[in-house]
Amino acid sequence: MGHPNRRDLGLLVLRVGTGAVLAAHGTQKLLGWFGGGGLEGTTRAMEAMGFNPGRESAIAAGLGEAGGGVLLALGLATPAAGAAAAGAMTGAVAVHAPAGFFAQGGGYEYPAFLGFTAAAIGITGAGRYSLDHATGHVLDRPWVVATAFIGTALAAAAVVGRRAAEQAEPEPDTDPGTDPEPESA
């Protein structure tokens, strides 16, 4: 059989590591594992961050991370998995962007890194040590790469754009203790 292909071993390590981190974050959102808020807590957090509807946003983020992460780790449907995870991370980047780049100050460094890594794996492919390879790459075709990344880019742009538009709208004055200024006659 010869020496193992270092590129394929490297992809395996990168896929499993990145996929495990993403899956852990997704299960926090969906199931409350690892100290997460579960679906109800994530729904409230999504609404507080301006993602509406909150429950659907929580499910989408959790599935993008957990599902994308598990599929990346397995090397199955790798283009779709990488695109889904990158799309979920786009939303996280939008939330953290006002704090700047570095994670130390609450910035978007970490979700951007996870998103770029997932996207790179999705584009590169899973390598020889994967379920995609074992299944003859039936879910890893050039059209799948294009469809997955174009679809995810459009969906992420719509979600992030809707959030930005809603945040830009002025909040109505809902304080019952204030009266409007009296008008002059």
C-alpha cells in the first residue's frame, strides 16, 4: 500500500478537529449540551441579537454548526457541510463585528476562522480518508460545490442583511411614562 498520503492525513485531522468544534457549538445551541442554552435559550439569544424569527434562526445556526460539523468530521457531503458551517459563522461574524477583529475584545476572529476553515475544507474536499471517498464522491461533485456555496452565500446575505436593516430601524417609544411633547397651537 505504500506510505500514507500526508495531504489526506492532514485533511482528516483538520476535518475532525474543525468538525468537532463546530458540532460542540451546535449542540450547545440545539440540545443545551456543554453548558449551552439549548433551543429555548438560543432562541432568546437570537432575538436579543436581532435575528428574527428567533426560533428558526436558532435552529438554522444550530444545524449549520452541529450538522455541518458532524458531516465535516465524517467527510460526507463535504461541500454542503463546509458551506453550511461557513454560513452559520457568517451570522456569528455579523454579531461580533462591532467589537472589532480580535476575540480577546469580543471580536469576530474566532467565528471567522472557523468559517474560513470550513469553507476551505468544503472547497478542497475531504480527502481519501472520508465517507465521500468511500461512496465514490457521489455528494462531492463540482455542481454540489457551486450550488452549496452560492446557496449559502445568498441565504447568509439575506439573513445578515435583514438583521442589519432591522437594527437600523429606530425603536418606537414604548415607555408608557413619557408623554409626547405638547404641540403648539
